[in-house]
Amino acid sequence: MSARLYAVGVGPGDPELLTLKGARLIREADVVVTPLGDRSDASIAASIIEDLVDPARQEVLTQIYPMKRDQGGLEDSWAESAREVAGLVRRGKTVVFITLGDPFLYSTFLYLHRQLRENFPDIPVEVVSGVSSINAAAALAGIPLGLSDERLAVLPATYEDEELARTLEAFDTVVLMKVHRVFSRIRELLLRAGLLEKAVYVRRVGLPGEAVIRSLDEVREEDLNYLSLVIVKK
């Protein structure tokens, strides 16, 4: 392994869903970067790989990535994280940055990636794909995401109702992310669209508390979780 940054997707939660390449890179790295946010679930990525890391030989570096809808004022924090990683690589270190799911799909790594690309273009970066929560949730629920010429859409549930309604009408399968804070609104929107019976709620796939709830009317307040999504299959 040469000095560079590897972004490794560690999957949705089950350590057995980590790819062989990802596991090898984590074992061989000089430095393992674990992002930490302001939610209790933020350390899940680190827990997935804990059996692969040797603290006696490897440095484990925690970086803070605040999870805020309003991202104003966070650029300085992301820039500092990028400087820290770039400095390690320039000193000849092999650095692995771990992230839940896949690095290029709604991941914390994308904030670091943008900073490195804009301000440290000399730092070599390799991205190692991981199993996304979307794929794992579809497999758990037994719902095919796409067949033949079916159209698939993935978008945050925080979109405005009009945009969500147009997407639900235009696509055969719709995956709604970040549903926990707007679940009641999403359920009402699906009811109006005549799609409530076509929707499935999946929570904490691959983790303790994993659940598939096939009727959104049965989802209780205690079922709502940051790591959850809704799959709508017409």
C-alpha cells in the first residue's frame, strides 16, 4: 500500500457485509479515521471494524462532522479535517477513512472529499464501495428495487410535498431517506397518492433493533429512528 487516502464503505451495520477489500485495507492502514457526529449512532462505523484494528500498531483518529440541516459555518471544520488527513498522507502514511454504507451515497466522506479535491488535489484518493442501506433494506424486505425498464428514484424525504408527489407519480420504485423526522407527513402524502399499501418501513438494517414494518399505520413513535427508510414499490 502506498501513501494515500482510502475511503472505505463499511456497509449498513452488519460487520459481515464489509467487503473483503475494505477489510484488508483497514487491517493494513497506518491510520484509521473514524468520523463522529452529534448523534448517538455516529460511532456505528467504528464498532463495525473494531475487530480489524490493532491499536498497538495503528493510529485511530476521530474527526468531528456535525450533523446539521443548516450547514452554514461548517466549512472551516471540514477544511481542518482535510488538512489533517492531507498532512498524514504527505508524511507517507496510508490513511483509511471509514463511513457507513457507501462513500459516494449520502455519506460523511463527501464533505472531506470536496475539501481535498478543491484544496489538496495532490493527495491521492481511492474510494472502496460499500453495501448501502438501500440495498440491504431491499434485500431484508424482499423488495426488488428495479426490474427490466422500471425506474428507480432515491431522495431525501425532506423534499417538499409537491416534489415528492411528482417523484412518486413518475417512478416505479421510490426510496425515501431521512424519514424519521417527517414520517407523519410522508404517511399522509402516501395516503393521498393511494400508495400507502405499497410502502414498507425499514429500520436499523443490519443492527440491533432491525425491523421491517409492512404497514406504515403500524409504525409507532418508538419505531422511528435516524437509520431508517421507506421503500415504495408500485
